[in-house]
Amino acid sequence: MAADRVRASFAKQRVMTTIGATLERVEPGEVTIAMPPNPALTQQHGYLHAGIIATIADSACGYAALSLMPDDAAVLSIEFKTNMLARAEGERFIARGRVIKPGRTIMVCDATVHAVRDGSEKLIATMTGTMMVVQGRGISD
Amino acid sequence: MAADRVRASFAKQRVMTTIGATLERVEPGEVTIAMPPNPALTQQHGYLHAGIIATIADSACGYAALSLMPDDAAVLSIEFKTNMLARAEGERFIARGRVIKPGRTIMVCDATVHAVRDGSEKLIATMTGTMMVVQGRGISD
Amino acid sequence: MAADRVRASFAKQRVMTTIGATLERVEPGEVTIAMPPNPALTQQHGYLHAGIIATIADSACGYAALSLMPDDAAVLSIEFKTNMLARAEGERFIARGRVIKPGRTIMVCDATVHAVRDGSEKLIATMTGTMMVVQGRGISD
Amino acid sequence: MAADRVRASFAKQRVMTTIGATLERVEPGEVTIAMPPNPALTQQHGYLHAGIIATIADSACGYAALSLMPDDAAVLSIEFKTNMLARAEGERFIARGRVIKPGRTIMVCDATVHAVRDGSEKLIATMTGTMMVVQGRGISD
């Protein structure tokens, strides 16, 4: 099942454990990843570093893509572009990735990242990413 | 001195300490950041996660920009786009950022990331980023 | 009125006349531009060139931003990123831009481009763009 | 010969004729395209529209990629990101594209666009683009 594959692969992304990120939801073509704030991952003004935001957004995109791939395929991020829209501060950060164009070789995805503050969500970043479907290299995640 | 300011701000980016990144070189408009491989920061195939590569590339861009800013200005990443060109594996990763268009409000930067393998460098990622010059908010880094 | 300003500025974009593009809709923070297919604007396989798609998407983003700016401000595209999702062929192309993050200095926008084929719309491209609010240079569009 | 293929394909891009663009140079992995200023292609302030700059930059990237592809392959732009660095005004515009990462399926390219003013070149835009190698669809350009 695609969701199981995504969960198994996510568990192998050691960076996710390191930053405290968890896989919240996996549907065909859609994945949600969340993480708590962490002072050890901040930039100079005390907010989460843009690269860490990109880390969860990229994984959300990649796993949204993997969820639609054949069982013997692996996912590879070719490129992504992210805009930072507001300070990355809050009680929790939520990256939601989805496939906007599935394909046999290429899947195009986008993601939003929201910060939860006082219980409500604020959009802090967007991403568009291009993911490659890699087959025949003996990897399948 | 601009280099001192950059060094002081870099020291405040706690994520840099967490991932083991060091500021190798600061010149006007050019900054080099390096980091070692780290199994705790890998994706599912054992390579450095693309978001971590983006983390050092974004800081290299941001500090290249800050090095050209007035003393009372702070730097803010508005957006970046990164292409992953090769597997992020090696003995060491080196991000070199430079300002390609300085400006009063906006600075456009690019960065390369190389992996050192067996002593030679391989280009593994590129970034283009747009940095904002923030003044009058009581921050200066 | 913001819509009038956008219409007046659009009328000055001579490239829009040249490619046959028309301003279909202006709301605060949202602009729609349409154009017909045109063999004179095609790439080697007979589809609309990606740069022409980017032309209408960029103007849709820019004018969405301008619609939210003060009367004495002008809009400047700093950067955009576009993904081509499907062949640009159809009876008509529709670019819809909207502001996803308004700001005093920077506005972040996204756009979709659809091709109309047999009366139904197909998503063929997406764009994310960063627009600058330019004041004090004697231009206001 | 790769250069002949690129020249033949460029000649089929009708938009290039329409905007007056010419193929100035083709080397393996590197292509230069130039165009004159043209009031019919301007934005509201009288400068060349960013989308037209993107048009020549994208073709320069695409043909740089095609120059390295097998004879039976065609090139497709998946995505590009462009930064506008200065006003697009001058006596002539020159887009130089090159492959920074060749590949069997994907080629990553970058491009610069310079404006020639009073005989000297000024960098006005950069692009990074991802090109796909398309085989088996009966097209070869």
C-alpha cells in the first residue's frame, strides 16, 4: 500500500527524527508533515531557519509524489523553489505537500507551510518542487 | 567591519552549530560555509537531505548579502530556488554564496554547493536567492 | 480606483497587444489575462512558447500586486519561477494571478495558466513570483 | 551534427522570428541567442517585458541542452526560474545558456541575459532551468 511505503521511507529519513518531524497524514498525492519549534534549529533572530522549513516542505512534496509511484520506483528531488512569507515562529509547523501534475518520469508538487500560533494557522512559506521517478536502480522509496 | 558582523551573526544561527557548519571565509559579497557529513541529517538513501544543503546555501547567500549592507540593516531571505545536481555524499560539503546584484532594498545572490570526495570537489547543488535589506526594525544582522 | 489603474497600465504594455492578450478581470489582489493561440508565437513543436506563457502569467502576477498598492506606487517583477505542466495548445489560454502575501515593499504572487480545449480547462503552467512595490521614482503603474 | 540540429530547430521556433531573435552561437552545451529592442514587446515603462527576456533565456537553455542530446531526442522545458536584475533597455539583448549538469533524462541549465548599452554589456537577468530529454515520441528537436 502506498501509505505504508511512504511511512517506511519517512522512518528512514534520519533528518526527520533529528528535527522532530512527524508524518501526520498520507493520502494518494497528498502528505502532511509536522514539527515543533526547536531553538537548536533557529537562525540569528530566533526563528526556524528557512532551510529547515524547506526540509519539511521538500519531504512533504517528495512523499506526495512517492505515494503515486509504482512499487519499484524511488523519488528524487530535482529542484524546488520556496518563498518565505512570514516569520517562522509558532507552537508547531505544518507542511502540506501535494502533487499538482503526476507523470511517469516527473511529478510536479507544491507545498504550503503554516505556523500554528494561539491555535490558528498562518501561512509562512510556499514551495513548488519537481520530483523525479527513479526506476531500475534497486531502490524503491 | 562587515566580516565581523557576519561572523557574529553566524554564531547566533543555532542551526549552524547543530548541523556542524562553520563559516570558512567572508569577503565583501562572498561567503563560504562548510559542513561535514552527518548520518543524523540524511534522507532515506543515506545522503544529506536536500533541505540541509539548502540550509547552508541559504545562509551563504544571506551572509554574502549582509556583508554588503549598512551597519544598521538586517538580512531576510525572501525566496530561494535550488537544483540538486548530484547525490549529497562526501567527506565535506562546501557552500559558496555571492551577491550577483547588490541593491538598497533587494540583493540577489547565487550559491554553489560542492561535495568533497577523495579530495576533489563535485558540484552537487546550485541556488539562486533573493535577500531583503531590512532597516528600522531594531535588528542589524 | 485600483481596477482602473490596472487597466490603464495594462493598456500601456505593448507586448500584450502584440500577443493579443486581454485583461479579463481585475479584483483586489486577483487578475485574469487571456490570449488566443497564435502560430507566430510557437516553439518548434507548434505549441505556445513557454516564455509567452510566462509573459501572461508574469503580468497577471504583477497586476494582481499593483491592484493592492498605493496610488503612487509602481510594480516591478523581481523574479518568477514557472513550471510547465502540459503542452500549451488550445483555443484559448487563461492566466490567473493572485497575491498570496501582500506587503509594503514585497508582494508574493502565484499564477495558474489553463488552456481551454473543447470548452474545458486544463492546467498547463504554474508560476510563483515576487513583485516589488516601487515608490518615489515618479512612476505609478 | 548537433549544431545543425539546433539551428534547424531554432528556425522552427516561430516566436524567435516574431521577436527578431537570432541564434548567434552553438557549441556543445552552450548556446547564445540575441535580439534587438522592440517597442512592440515592452511593458508599461517601455522596457522589454520580463516574459520576453525569459523567452530568449529559455530557448538558450533548451538548445544548450539539445546540443548534448542523442539524435533521436527532443527537448522539453520542465521549469525555469528567472531573476530580473536591471531594466531591460539597450541596443541589443544577449542570452547565453549552458548546461551545468547533463543527464540521460534531465539536463539542468543556466542562462544570463545581458543588455548592450553604449557598446558594453550589463547583466539584466539570470535563469536556471530544468530540461527534459524526450525520446520515443517521434520528435527529435
